[in-house]
Amino acid sequence: MHIAALHQPSQVQLNQQGNLKHFLTIEGLSRESLTKILDTAQSFLDDNNNLINRPLLEGLTVMNLFFENSTRTRTTFEAAAKRLSANVLNIDIARSSTSKGETLRDTLWNLEAMAADIFVVRHSSSGAAHFIAKDICPKVAIINAGDGRHAHPTQAMLDMLTIRRETKKPFEQLSVAIIGDIKHSRVARSDVAALQTLGCKDIRVIAPNTLLPVGFDEYGDHVRLFNQMDAGVTDCDVIIALRIQNERIDSPALASQSEFYKMYGLNKERLALAKPDCIVMHPGPMNRGVEIDSSIADGDQSVILKQVTNGIAVRMAVLALAMQGQLQEQGLIDVIAL
């Protein structure tokens, strides 16, 4: 049993043919579905890791609705949509009519009436994207760009693409360590679910007890908890350091940031315990000197900037696949062309 099995498969995000029409969460998706996303993303990268433009969304409109701050996610979604030749609108939520008391439902219905084809949604409430896809705008392709502590599925998939491209090993042969603020991290939750679904047999979660979610021991046989950093990273193929999410911590969970770095910060000595070809990842934004030392973030084993490039390819794939799934659901196309 793994984390994806703790939840009912989300039929909301699949059309009648079993293809994506929304992308809301990793949980409930098959290995084949995740591999299809990875293979499609790979098709948008050439042999030199340059992105390939394809006019798959020409004439369609993508609206970015970010109710929380974002740099990488919002910008890479915009870049992805433009590389697919879509029209892109970034809605300034802080200056929208929601500040005048308009409900989320009315805001979205009005935007849908403006001929929106895809909504990319980030929201502070867990389940917001699912609610929109199921109850408000089911005929608009909804892409979850992060909802509260729940899920960040495109980040997980860009992490999986980076792991696949950089380690060049099957997921079944990998040891992956995830370090830091597991309790508040939607990235950790989605990464664990994706790794389990893709067959990883050694997932190590490294954190103090104060930064672990309740019920962590239910995550599955292939997920192991380490409170000691050195033991957790020994002989790892992949290390994913997570940001300390101070904005979501509602009670004292850390003695101090310097104390966290002393116990759980990734430095040269700890990286040396991993395999010599271990890759280092971070979803960003980084707190240098807290989660990770600058010498590691900027070092030869870091693939952090490659994650950003891979993020555009993954988001191109998700946008294109979800839109084609919607068109298929509505009887406008017969088969998915990707």
C-alpha cells in the first residue's frame, strides 16, 4: 500500500477513455498515465536539452489564476503555454473583483464566459482545483499549480523527469531521499506518490518529528523515516531538499533556522555519504544556508536549474494532454494525438 492508495482514484481528472482532461493530483493515476506525461515532456526536448515549440494550443486561451505568490511555477506555465502557441492571460487576483466580495465561483464563471480553455490554478486551500474541476468549470481543463498542503503534481512530474533524465536508471533501482519540511510540503506528498507509482522501492524521508505529518507511517512499505540525516542520505542516488515553509508553520516547529541547518542542512560532508553520482534537487525557492549550502546548490551534482527547464517541458505536456482530453470528452476529436 502506498500514499496513492489512501485516496479514491480521482475519476474527475480522467475522461471516459481514461485520458487526462484535468491534472489535479498524482494520486489515483496509473503508472502508464505518469509515463505518458514523462514521454510527452521528453518529446519537447531535443538532444541538446533545448525546448521544442509545437503549435498544439494555437487559437486556445490559457488563464493563469494564482491566489498565492509564485515565480517559477507561474512563469514556466506561461512559457509552456506560449511555446504551444496559446493565448495566455495572467489574472491579477489581488486586483480582481474577489477583493470586492465576488465569490470564487462567480469569478471563474465569468472567466469561462470569456472563452477560457484552460485554467492553471494555485490556491491556498487544499482541494481547490478539484472543486473547480468537479463543481464549477468541468468543461475547462483545470491544471493544479499547487493547492495548500495537498498537492503540486506538475512539480512532482518535473522532478520525475529530471530523475529519469539525469540518473538514467530505472526507478526500481533508485534510492531517493527527501529532506526537510515534510509536514507542510505539497511537493513532498506529490513526489512520494509519483515515486511509488513509478516503482521506486527505497524512498527515504528525513525530518525532525515536528516536521512530519500525522499518519506518516501509513505511507507504505517502501517509505522509510529517518530522524538522523547521515543515515538517511547514505548511498542515495537522489537527494531532494525541501524549503522550510515558514508561511504555513502555525506553531513552533523549529528551534531556529541555524539549528535546522546544523541537523538537516545539506553540506559537502553529508553529500559525500551518498553515491558519488548522486544528484541534488530542490523545488525552489531555496533558503541558502538553511536547507542547503551554496557550494552544493551551485556544485557539479546539482541539477536544480535543469529542473526549471524540465518544468517547462512537463507543463507543456500537461497542458497539451489535458486539452486534448477535454476535446475528446466533448466529442471534438477521436484520439489523443500525442
